[in-house]
Amino acid sequence: MPLTPGDFRSYDDDRQVVRFTMLNAGVEVPCAVSTDAMDRIGGKARGGPQAREQQFLQLRGQIEDRAQHKFDAVELEGLPPGVILRSIDFPAP
């Protein structure tokens, strides 16, 4: 079943990730994408929390497509199980 967009949650500066959710039949799936991954697909590094949220929103389609792929492949991590995207999950431009 296709995931649907959820919510932007936060930028975690300590972990260098953006946390967001996707929905699987109405059930939240926790997700995270590393800032390195966003910089790779976005072509440039961004700054603080507001810049990272903006960057996530601009790249959201590509990020969610990759999250769907990992979800379908059951490549889930953590408790509760979720999708974690790293730069290796995105092909080099």
C-alpha cells in the first residue's frame, strides 16, 4: 500500500537529521533523512533549523519517494520501526 505524506516534525541538530512522518493506512510511520542526504540531492548545504525545514519541503517529493521504496523493501530501523534515509540511499547526481 502506498504511503501518504505526514508531517514535518523537527530538525535535530545533534543527530543532523530532519524528522518527519508518513502514513500507512492512517498509521504514522516515523521517518528521518540525514542532512548529508538532503545536501546530496539538493546540490548544496544549508544552514540552521529554518533552512533545513525549507530544504526538506523543497525536496519532499524525492525524499518521500525514497522512503516509500525502503518501506516497500521492509528496510525499517529502530523502535518503533521507521525509515531512515542516508546519503547512500540516493544516487549521486
